Amino acid sequence: MKTVLIRSTMAMAVVLLMNVSGFAQLSLGVQGGLAKSNRENSKTIAGGGVNLRGFVSPNFAIGIAGKIYADGTDYTVAGQTLSFNGAVMPVTATLDYFFTEGVIRPYVGGDAGMYFSKYNAKYNGNTIGESTRHSNFGTAPRLGVVFAFGNVGLQIEGIYHFVYGNKNNSAQTGTADNVNFESTSQFGGVNVGLIFGLGKSK
């Protein structure tokens, strides 16, 4: 089921971009950001990624995005450090609506697609186990503003990710399944980046 969902999401995004590329200007966005997980004692999530959009009108864009976030939590056990570290990688289709066409362009948007993750557990810096790879459907509403300077824009946005059906990741030591960690199912933060290509549709 997950394989079908992954392929369907990617196929839909590719078809959408192919359909709009003939009559819309393509833009490339790069961004980085910080976020906070809903897990207790979690570290600050840091990451970034790229977004390819097709502007089907001066105000509306459809695209695909790929990001990667470093994730993790530290625990203290008997005075020693137990760390749970990994990465969350969303690959999504995107929609954006820009309210104005001037220098200041507020917008609302959303992402939907697959969130891939994998974690490992370390005790005092030594790896004691790794989780299996996970893939879960997720969505992310966004709200932001672009400051447009010709065909380049400075982007600032708030984003909140929902990863559905996330189960606890488990790290195994030998054959004993003795370490369980809660994986991130929600995280929100701020992204800052640049968008290249903000012209009018043809």
C-alpha cells in the first residue's frame, strides 16, 4: 500500500508539472529552516531543501519539493547519554497562492506527500541499534511572504508538518528489542530561502 501511495504521489506531481510547464514559468526555490518536534526533550530540527514550481498564473503555482531535516532526542540514563538521532525527508507535491503581484507578495500554501525517516540509537557515542526505514504520508500547511526583486524573491514562511500513521521506532541490541523511541509525528518552524523565477505566465 505504501509503495502504491509513494508512486501515486510522485506520478501526480510529475504529471502536474509536465502539464503546466508548456504555458507557465518555472521557478526554483532553495531554503533552510529550523523547527521543533512534538516529542518531549527533542532537539531543534534543522534542515533545508529545494522546490520546483510552475506558475500557472501570476498568483498560483503548482510544484514538487524535496527536503531533509536532522532529528533527534537526548536522554540521560544513570548519568550516561542515550541519543536517538536520524533524519526526516519529505518528498511532496506543493500548491501556493500569492495574494498580490507587487514587491511584497504574501501567500498561503500546502504540501502533501511521503515522509521518509530512519533513526539510530547511540549510548555515549557508540551505536547500539538502528531502526527500520519508515515511510508515512504527511501534509504541511504554510503561510509566508515573498519580497520580490525582479525575477528573484526572498521567501520567509511558517510551516507545520503532520506525519500520519507514525509508529514508534525501535532500536535493537542483538536480538533484544529493548530500546523504544517515539518518532516525530508533528513539527513546526520557520523557513527562509530564495525563489528564482517570479515572472508572469506566458
